[in-house]
Amino acid sequence: MNQKALDENEILEILELAKVAEQKMKEASEIATGMSEKCQSWYEAMRSVKTK
């Protein structure tokens, strides 16, 4: 397979896309963490009700 070398603009564009993707993944991770914490609190609340 014959591959051409990337020029500086292509590399910068790829870097920018990677930065955007990283930010979106951080946001998704924060949302998932919040959902997990909420579910954990519901679980603990239900568990305490069952033990009473």
C-alpha cells in the first residue's frame, strides 16, 4: 500500500478533531458518572428500606 505523508494542515486538522473528541468523551464520562452516582443512591435507599 502506498501512503502519502500528511502535510502540516492535515496534521493540525487531525489534532483538532482529537481535541474535540477528547472533550466530548470527558463530558460523556461526567454524565455517566452522575448517572452511576444517582443509581447507587437509589440502590442504597431501597436497600435501607428493605432492612427496616
